[in-house]
Amino acid sequence: MIEARTATAGERHMVTGDYAAAWGAMVSRPQVIAAYPITPQTMIIEHLAEFLAAGKLDAEMMRVESEHSAMSAVVAAEATGVRTYTATSSQGLALMHEPLFISPPMHLPIVMSVVNRTVASPLGIWVEHNDTMPQRDTGWMQVYVEDAQEALDMVLQAYRVAENPSVELPMMIGMDAFLVSHTIESVDLISQEAADKFLPPFKPVHAYLDPERPLVVGAAAPPEYIQEVRWETDLRMRRAAEFLEETDREFGRTFGRTYGGAFETYRLEDADAALMTLGTVTSTAREVVDRLRGQGERVGLIKLRSFRPFPADRLQDATAHLKAFGVYDRAVSYGVGGPSYIEARNALYDTTTMPILGFLAGLGGRDVTPQDVELMFKKTLGAVGRGRRASGVHWIGTRGVSP
């Protein structure tokens, strides 16, 4: 593992996902960082502190007493017109829940890396998406990454999207606990010069806290105003979808790698059935697609990146030729199914009658094996021709439960 003082920008190094996320934050030039440590996010903040000590980063780092305070601090800092960054995980994000609602209506484009970890109870430190997905209605954009390189790259992309004057919404970047955060991979550490060309300095449209223009922020509002605020936030979330695609294309022109915008497809064009995944399971799913293709099965893959805004229109177009569709989730909405499954069924309800199956696996950090993913594909293929009545939710790899 390289040290902050010895890392060479613009070269490939073997680093963890947490290091990559911290590097992405560093070259994005945040002026205020506030965070509270929680496993497995802690190393992100430790590395940022190292970058500060090494003179690689010029920022104010606020050492606060809780995640609630961390989010409150970056909300206040962003309101003065400076770029901010924070990171958290699991129970920390749950503690942030109250102030999460504040920044979207105030047009504060905060960026936060969230190392996805299961939420108690029972207590665990391993990967699950039940920390971020319940925050889907706070007004924060949500993007999920597959590996360390994407964890770095997405920080820069996040600022470009979030700070767009037509968007001005905060974004959280989900990265799987340990599978991304602590796994060491070869990563292109983008140089400061290259990052500056892609990400210009923050030019806030709304800088509220101005001593020359005193005002009250977050004051009470009567019913005559609140509904319009909600409408505008919804409109900005819908606009963000376009800029997410545009930003990813621009990133590709600058750095030579892209991630498909809201989602990426693999061997989907002539597929009869496909599976939608997000996070690290996608890497396993690609291998399974290749194996099944070798056996004559016409299967494909969609790697979902943007959960909010959810790419409903693009998903309708991408799946129009399919005969069955499966959706994998590493989170559960009790009594209904996985959150991505719920979103996909809603998006496709008016445009297709094909079966849409939901799959729950890997909760609490349990391994999702190639055999598990192959079973998801087999069940999806088995639903071809059976219509919507074949839809349903399946628990995969669960003791005592038949999938």
C-alpha cells in the first residue's frame, strides 16, 4: 500500500478503494471536509488527513463529534459558496438522515462517498445497500460503483453533475464495503492538472451566508410555498439524468474510459433474457454471461449505476426486445422486494408484459457466487413466455428458503 507522500499522480498504483475515493476527493479541490470515522469508511478520511499533512491538499478539515454534525457542517460550509466533501457508512448515514433533507431544496451540491455497509440489527460491518437505498427520497442523487477506479472517477464526475446550475443537487456515491473499500487494485491516480481541466473551480449560483447580505437560512415556510420547493427539487432530479450521461461522455473524452452514464450494458443486443445488477456483483455477472453464452444461452447484463435519478426512459429502450428481465438487489424493502426491483417494475409497467423477477442475495455481506448469479439467469430464462404472472421475488442462497 502506497503512502500519501509517495504516490505519483498520473501513474497506476496498487491502492484500496478507500484510497482511490480519497484521491478523487483530493484532486477535486474541496475547500471544506467534515467527517466522523466509521468502519469501513475510516481510511478515506485518514488518507485525506495524510494528503493535508503532505501538502497535497489545501482544505479546512473539521473533526466533528458525529455524522449528524458532519453533514450539518458541510451544509453550512456549502451555503457559503465553497466546495465540500464528506464520507460515511451504515449507522453513520442513518444518523445523517435528518440533515440530508436540507441540502437538496437549498441547491447545495455536496458530494459524499458512502461505503455501503449493513445496518443494525443485527450488527455487521459487511456490504449491504440497506444504508443508502432508504435515503432515496431525501433528494440526493445516488450512484453505485463497481471497483476502486470507478470510486475515484465518480467523485470528479459527481461534482460536475451536482454543480451544474440546472441541477445543483447533492450526490452520494455508493461503494461496497471491503469488496471495494479495502480491496487493493491497480488504479490510475488522476493528476491534479488533468483533474483541473475536467473539473473547473466551483462557481456557486447560491451562496447564502454572506455577511454583506444577512438572511435567515432554513426558516419555516407556510403551505403557500413548500409545494413549489418540492416541485423544483423533483424537476432538478429529472434534469440530472441528462447531465449524468453528458458528464460521463466528457470524462471518456478526457481520460479514455467511460461507465455508460446511468447504466452500462454487456452482450445485451441479441439477448432473450437479462439481469440488472449494481455494485461488485456486476463483475461476477459478466463472467456468468460469458459462460452461459458459451452454452448457447442468449443472456445479457445491465449494470445499474444511477439509482437516483432512476433511468426509466433508457431502461425502457434497452429492454424493449427482451422476453424476461431479472433485477438483483443487495437491499430489501420488507414485504415488497428489492428497491431496484421496485423501481424497474415501475419503469417498465406501461411498456412491457414480460416477466420481471426480483432477486435478493448477498445481504449482510454474504458472498454472491457465480453459481448464485447463474441461478438468477436460469430462473429468468425459465420465465420466458409466461408473462407477468411469472414475476416475483426470489431469495438466493438463503438457508432454509427455496429460491
